Amino acid sequence: MIKPGTTFVLYIVVLIQVYLFLPWKGIFFIIISLLFLIYLISCSANICSQAYIKTLCKADTNQKKIAITFDDGPDPKITPQVLSILDKYNAKATFFCIGKHIEDNKELLKEIDKKGHIIGNHTWSHDLWFDLFSYKRMQADIEKTNGLIFEIINKKAKLFRPPYGVTNPALKRALKRLNFQTIGWSIRSLDTIKSTEKTLKRIKKGLSTGDIILFHDNREHIVDILESFLEYAKSENYEIVTLDELLNIKAYE
Ligand SMILES: [Zn+2]
């Protein structure tokens, strides 16, 4: 994808051309500006666009390995069930936890870590308007979460996943001095909005070596989805590994 800075220069050049050579300048200005706006929105909404932040979304590997990730926990009811299913299949996962949920579930975070899973940062507030925060407010939100993770498991998380998968210039600025590796996904299971059957069908259809799958450990039906998915992955001889192993990166500093 062309970087937003380059596209902005092109946008200005086209506007000048329209102003100098075309009739109905107003209509062309509106159409070109709308196209530019749609482009900017698609850059922000697609976590793997690489428009603002270098994001890892899939591993380049020949080995039959995949990683599963869980966002938005820890949840006192669902996360323990997810952990026991992972144990049953001897699968290791990565949990992108929300700071305010960790605060109420410190023992659960310890357990996730003790079982050999990885913990990543998914902001403190996961606020609906997080994307509109100033970069300083974003920074404070992310650092507060890392502070609590460190306090509980004595490890400095290095993996970060933006809320709703949205990236923008403010987040780029916020992350600049924080030394995080931003993680996206190659398969979005849509487990929060689709039925168990539809979610499974969607994942199986697109599954291939090196994939990073996005799940959520705060919804009831993830328990059924996960068990069926792990059974399928086993039958297809996929090895489920943590993100640091799949991507050959460090999960903690
Ligand atoms: Zn989330």
C-alpha cells in the first residue's frame, strides 16, 4: 500500500491540476477529497496495511505452525475454560489483555503466564474512542497496562495489539519510544458476531501455514469454537505455538 504521506502529495498535485485545467472544479474537488478520505480510513481500519505502523500479521515459514491469540480478557468466567481446553490439546497461545480487566483478575494473569502462554498489551481502557485520544493519552494508557503486567508477572510485555485493530498517526507517535512490536492477524475469526458454525467455517476455509488467528476470551461460545478448532488443527497436523516462536521475535524485554 502507498504510504499516506506520498498519497497526500499526489492528492495535492491532482487538486492543482484540476484547478488549472478542468471545468466544474468544485465537483472534482469533492470527488477527489472523498476518495482521499476513503483511502485514509482504509489505511487506519486495516491493521495489516502497514500505512502507519509496522505490523506483523503472518509468519513466513515452511513449518506447519500457526498461532492463536485471544483479545479483551482476562475474563474470570471464560478465560479459565479457555486455559483448560488449551491444556487438553497441549496448545500454547498469546493473550492480549486489557489493563482494567487485569486489575480485577491478577491471579488469572499469573496462571496464564505460569501455563506457558504469552501475555501482550491491549491498552488499559480499550476505550471506544481510543483512536481519537492524543498520543500522550494513548502512551499513558499503554504504559499503565505494562506497569501492571510487570507488577504481576515480573515481565515487561513487548507485544502490542491496538484496540479494534485501528492504527493512525497518533498511535504511531505514541508507540515510537515504547519499543513495542505491533501484532495484527491473518485470520479474523469474527467470533464476537458470528455463530459457532459460521466462525469455524470461516477459519477452516482460510487456514494456512504461518497464520495468526484472532479470537476473544470474553465470549461464551469461544469455548465450543476453540475445542472444535483445536480438534480440526490436530487432524490437519498443525502445531499451535506462541507468537514469539511463530514469528521468531521476543515477547518480553
Ligand atoms: Zn480488543
